[in-house]
Amino acid sequence: MPVIHLLLVLFPIALIDSISPVRIGAMVTILCADRPVRRAQAFIVGIFVGYFLLGLAFAFFGQRLLEIDLILDPTRVNFVIGLVIGVVLLIIGGRGLRARSVEGEVEVDPSKSAGGALVTALVITVATAPSAVPLLAGINQILKSQISVSLAYLALVFYCAVYLTPLVVLLVLRVVLGERAETVMKKLGAGAERWMGRLMAALFILLGSANVIDALGYFLFNRPLF
């Protein structure tokens, strides 16, 4: 898979992954508190570092799995993994559409330091790691592409950078509008439980369907979607 093609595949996956009520809710809380810009910058750095390390862990175990001697066709295994990931995403998305509220919220560190925001970001990353199924889908695409290790690192950096999009947009909005942005932030925070969880669930179903179709296309017609 050419690198440009891989990045075009990773871009929508990372955007879907970025719709996280927990992270966005924590960012809104930080931006509505004292010293918002510095703390928000530290929070974004923490999310990036935490998610990059999580991606490396997923990639390491995925690569070890593909190197098992009993596996004669790593490409076929990649598509089996993609099929499983797709089914899991469909299940999570279906449950999310039926849920009435967002679960698993994490409290923001009450301290007003940038260090506290950084720690909060890392805690959130660890706490929400079991639900990072889109990241698994992205890592599977990177492994399936069979690109060099250095390009794989860059692809993961690209994924994590796209993943930060909503947080960066909120920070820019706060910097440009100043205190006037707090009204928008508070409305966004209040609406997170009502619509953001359902949006994330719907996008999970979309991504899950794409993974299932991709795998079935390979197994049935030898023509994967991606």
C-alpha cells in the first residue's frame, strides 16, 4: 500500500477516533478554568504522548502476532484482525446508540498547573485504552501496508496528530475569542452527554462496517476495500 494511500485511510479513522466525550469534556473544563491556554497546551501534549505510546504498544503486540511461526499468511491474518475489529466496533456502536449517557468520565485534576493537566491527559489515555478500538483499526492498516519501520512511526505520528483535531480547534477558539468562548464551551460541555456519545456510536458503526466490508471483500473476491 503506498504511503499516501495509507494516510488517506488513516485520516478518517483518526477523525472518528477523535470524537471522544471524555477527552473533549475534560478539555472544555480546562478551557473554562483559570490559566486555560497553558493547561490546555499541556493537556494536548499529554494526549498525544499517551496515545502515541498506546499505539506503539498495540503495534508491538500486533507485529509479534504476525511473526508467529504457525502463521503462513500474515496478510490473511491482517484481514481476520480487521474483521474482528469491525465486529467489535459494530457491537460498541450499537450499545452506544442505546445508551442514555456517556460513561467513563474522568475528573480533571483540580490543580491549576500545566503539570496537573498533563497528568490528567495521561490518566484519561490509560483509563480509556480498552475502548481505543479505532486505534487498533489504524494500527492494523499500518501493519497491513508493510511499509518500513521509519514510515510506520511517521504514520502513527500522523494518526495521533489528526486525533488531536477537536482539542486543537477548541484551544484555537478559546485563544481567538478569549473569555467570550466560555459560553460556547459550556454549551458544548452540557450537550456532550446528549449528542456526542451517540455521534461517536454512529461513527463507530460506520467504521466497523467499512472494516467488515474490507475483510469480506478480500476473503470473497480478493478485492479489499482499502
